[in-house]
Amino acid sequence: MDVKKKWSALFTPLIFLACTVNAETNSAEQPIPVAGNGEVLVVSSEQEAETEKIWDVWHSLVSSAVADSIDSIDQFFGDDRFDDENRRSRLFTGIGVKYEQEEGFSLVTDLSLRIALPRLENRLLFFVDGFVIDDDPDSISYVFETAKESDSDVGLRRIFSRDEFRSLNTDIGIRLGSTSQVFGRVRGRLLIPMDLWQLQLSQRVTWFTSDGLVTTSEVRFDRPMANDYLFRSTTSLTWEENESGWTPEQSLALFKELSPRRSWRLVLAGTWPESPHTTAANYSTILTYRQRLHRDWLFLDIAPGVEFPQENNYHANALITAKFEVIFRKR
């Protein structure tokens, strides 16, 4: 992503458009041309059509630059949006160490698998999602015990609609954990370009045999800025049938591409479970440095930060995570 070159290309038609509008304004101030017999000459609509065409071209270029910039950042950081697009089979795995001031060291692992079933035009996929934090990295047996509590999802995904601006898919599967349960999920996403901004609306509805209904609504605003920066605001609201309230979440993120191989992300976030009677709110600030170590499949993440949990009277809890990530996919 080279935002500087893109913006210089984008504003060229805008300047031309401004000159065109200015010329039309100046011409409008001139006397209305008349023919020799005194009849008013009818101005052709070709000029108006040409002006509208320039507007459309400029809007298309701006929208494309905004989308390309956002997609580049999302793909580099492995954003959930790319995970939901399900365009091809891939395996994502990561392993690292996390240190917290309050809890000490722990092992961090990630796993995400997508297998596009053949001869179905990538409309049906087998997926596995999971997240594990082990409190005792020196104990192998404890790793497996923790894995049982990780609430991993295994199932099939059916993609009904998927293009640049919208997607709709459904899941059916099993959530593995201390009490395994069957679930069904519907997920929809809509992208709305707004010149230099991009609005994304997402809705996810999941039903679990034990936990009941869980719904999450999300509104996300993205705006690429000069010097390869990207600003993102994400607001979500979750309701769970077996909980007593709502869970609002808000995050503000700033991304910076240092080079095609290196980027960083600063996130300020807050969550308020079971509002309005919140007892487990948490505020956090995390800076993630991400380095591509080899081609487009081996990455290193180093993420220092600090969080302020309500359960600990908002006392600061410093933390840092170092993790290697590997992506296996068909080129």
C-alpha cells in the first residue's frame, strides 16, 4: 500500500473537476447567448453529462483507494473480516508467551482452519476456531486441560452471498469445552463507501443449545490518512440470553505501515459487561508491532500494553505478548 501515490492520483481529477465547475460558474455569469433572430440558444446537456462522469470517476478512485488501504492493513494484521470472507482454504496458527504483572507468564496459542470443499465454488467450508491460554507453560498435561476449556468451534459454513460490499453466511457446528453444545449462527456484513471514510455494518446472531441466544451488532468506521496511517473506530453491542444485561464495547485504533514488511497498531479499548449493572468493566491500551519474517506466511508480533480491570479496582496491570504466527494457504 502506497497511500502517498494514491492520494496524488486521486486529487488530480478533483482539481480538474474544480476547474470545470469554476469554468461553468464563470460562463453562467455571462449573458445568455442568443441567435440572430433573438431566440435563446439551447445549451447541450453533454457538458452536464461530462461533469457527472468526472464526479463518478473521482468517487470511484477515492473509494478504491480507501478500500485498498483498509484491505491491506486487515490482511497484514489478520483481521476478522478476512477470516469471514472465506475465499480459500487456509490454516492459521500462532504460539507465544504472555507476561502479566498480576498473573505472571502464560502460554498463548491461536488456531483457525478453513477448508473450502471442492466443486462447490467455495460456498461450503469446514472451519475450526479456537483460542487457548495456558497458565502453566511447563506442564504439558495442563495444556490439554486448558484446551478443553478454550471453547473451540468446529462446524460447516454455508456462504450465500459474498462480494466486495456485502456478505451473508451461516454456520452450524459444535462448541467444544467443559460443556459442549451445538450452535447455529447467521452472520451478515455490509460495506458503505463514504468518500474518504468507509462504514461497515455487521450483525451476528448465534443460538446455543445450552447458552441460548447471543446477538452482536457492530458499527465500524475506517479512514485512511496521509503518511500511510489508518484510523478505525469500532462500536459493538452484545446481548446474551443467559446474562442480565448488555455488553457494549468501544475501541479506537490507529494503524501505521512502516514498510511492506512492518506495521504497528495502537488500540484504546473499553468493555462494560452486563450494563447497566457492570461489575467487570475493563479498559486497555495495547501497542502491537508486527513484522513479516519470511514471505507472506511467517510473522512476529510484539504487543506491550496496560489494562485497568474493574475487578481489581482499576489498578494498572502491565502486560506484554510475543508471538510467532504461521499461515498455510494455497497461493
